[in-house]
Amino acid sequence: MSLLNLLNIGKSAIFASQAAISVASHNIANVNTPGYTRQEAILRTATPIVPVPGGYLGMGVTVSSIERRYDRFISGQLLGQEQNYGKSSVMDQVLGQVEQVFNDAGGAGLSNSLNAFFNAWRTLSSTPEDTAKRTVLISDANTLVGTMKQMESNILGTIKEMNGEIGDVSGRVNGIATDIARLNAQIVQIESGGGSAKANDLRDARDGLVTELSGLAEIATLEDKNGSLTVTLGMRNLVDRETVNRVTTSPNVAGDIRLSLDGVDVTSRITNGRLGGLLAAREAVESGPLADLRHLAAALTNEMNLLHSAGVGLDGTTGNDFFAPLSPPLTEADAISNFGVAVSDPRKIAAASAASALPGDNTNALRIAGLADASVASLGNATFSGYYGGLVADVGKLARNASDLQQFDGNLRSELLNRRESASGVSLDEEATNLIAFQRAYEAGAKIIQITDELLQTVLKL
């Protein structure tokens, strides 16, 4: 081996140590950067090319590659859990809001209004000719109507907010997809040389976007051999290398936002992430509490009108509906929006069963008051109060289950984040140790060059 080869070995030690120090410094600088993956300089011996008796002498060291300490298994689990947590957190939020609508604490809920309404009929039955009590009955009926309308308005307001957020989240999904496609192009350009060079920081940035996207929607990813990432949403390509198919939104006849991708309605295929949670919560509220509340209003309207129209008012008239009738083309979906007291004249309240028994006949008032404890066929043979109590219990159960699931998903997500940090995060103590080790290696490489230089000087003086 010539002295010049010794110089090359010393140079390789300096260059490799310098690269390793740069990587360690980069790790330390990004210790608090969200989503950063620790990098490591992979060193290998240089190809031995100097033959000597018995073998070959080595030619120093070279940097094989700069690798990310990336655990694909943990990252895959974390992406799935981000989707679960995105769904459960929004369902906990929405169902918690709906639960407050059915909170009767403070005496201002529907249960109290319903009881006050039937109690007013019982009070009227004691003196059916009393105009003041008839006026109080109309007032209590209007309070009941107002309470139901306010509850429906609050629920519809929550649904409107969900539809608005579905549009906002869809816009964010499109923005992230555009950024991923841009990073795809940059990563492929850097890594297309066929060597060991990896666009580590760009991959970290793309992984961060994919993680955020997973929290928003149920996605799947596939990386090709060139490093480009394909992202699918609802079994359609959202990102295909550098091409983005945008998610579009449009309302249906009920005003609910539907999602389309690449010309295909994918609403029913999105079952996870924040979008999946919003869609599931909207369906749960519309088919559960909202539909049940409207069903209660429809049953109350029909049962009341059936008995009231058969009675006789203090003015001798009959056939009068007490509540605005729910007649075609109106459906049960209109039960609360159409809900209202049809009787404005207290004398038309039909407390009597026959005109001949006026003014003291209270038999029809007693029948109507008895509705409070009667089994109603359209409510599954439950009473009005019993049906509403079951509705409140169901809403509470939905909210409680959503809260429990959100807490479970949050704990599991935190555990996976800790595992990812353990596998891929930066340890300042470890990096400080590496810095010292590579510093010593750098100094030793410089010493090799110094000694070689002295040897060359000796040879030159011969």
C-alpha cells in the first residue's frame, strides 16, 4: 500500500465522520419537530482493492446511505388508530350536544311541558265552564308546542353544523391531497437516480400529511417502487402519483351533504375518520332522536285531535281539531314544523261530550286527561311520558357509548404515539454520545493524514 492510499483512508474517515456528525446535528435540531423521524448514517467499509499476501488491505470507510429509523408496522397501526380516533371524537362531540337538548334539568324540558299540558286538562275537568282555566290550557299547550319546536330547532342546528363541517373537512382533504401529490413528484425526482439517496425529510413531511389525512377520512395507501404514494378514499383514487382527484360535495333533497370522488358517490363508503364520524353521527341523530321526537309529536297530534274533534265546545261547536292536523301531503317529518294549537277561542275547547250537557259536562276533558296514562298503539303501546323517557334514555346511552369509545381510542392512540416516539424519535442523550464518538473518529482520521504527511516528508528528504 502506498502512502497516498493512507491519505485516502484518512480522508474517508474524515468525510464519513463529518457526514455522521451532520446527521446527528440534524437530529438534535429537529428534536421538537412534529413527525420527524430520527436519521442515521449507515457506514460500510470501502471496497478493498489493494492485494497483499494473504488477502486485501481495506481502503477506509464510506457512507452507504442516510436511513430513517422508521417502523412501518407501528406507523400502519397509528394510521388506523388516527382514523378511529377521528371518528369517535366527533361522535362524542355531536352526541354530547344532542344529549343536552333532552336535558330536563331546571324544569324547562319537554317532560315538564307534557305533564303541565295534561294537568291543565285535569284542572279544567273540575270546572269545565271556567274560561280562565281554558285560557291557561291554551297557554300550556302553546308552551308544549314551543318546547318541541325549540328541541327540533336545536337538533336541526346541530345537523346543519355537521353538514357545514363535512364541506370544510372535504376541502381540507383536497388540500392535503394536493400537497401529497406535490411531495410525490419531489421524492421521485430525488430518488430516481437508482442509488441509495433517500428524500428523508420530504418523506417525513408526506407521512405527516398522511397522518393528518387519516384523522379526517378513511384512507388506504400504497407506495410504488419509485417512492410515489397512491392514496385511496372510498375505493377510489384520491392521489395517484402526481394526479389529484378532488372530493366534491352536493346536497340531497333533504339538504344533507353527499360526497363524490371521481364522479362516484362515496358517502356510504366513508365509515371512519372525522368525515366518517360526521356522517355516522348525522345518520344516528336523524334516524334516532330527531325521528323519534317527530314521531311523538305526530302521535300526540293524532290522538288529541281524535278525542277533541269528537267533543263539544262551550259554544256548542264540534269537530274541531285541537292541534293543527297532520294531513297529506304532510308527513311525519313535518310533525313538529306543522305542530301548533289550532284552537284560539277558549270556548271552542271541547271538554264536553254532548251539547245537551253544557256547560258542566267534563267527560271529554277527562278522556283527554286520561291520555297521559293511556297506552298509545302508534308508540308501541307506551304512554307519551314513557315513550319520551325511553327516548331520553336512548340518547343518553348513545352519548355515553360515544364518550367511552372516544376515551378508549384516545388512550390507544397515545400509546401508539409513544411507541412510535420510542422507535423513531430523537434521544438527545444518544445523539450527544454519537457526536462525541464521531468527533473522536474525525480527529483520528485527521491524525492519520498528519502521520502520513510526516512519512511523506521523511521520504522526500531521503
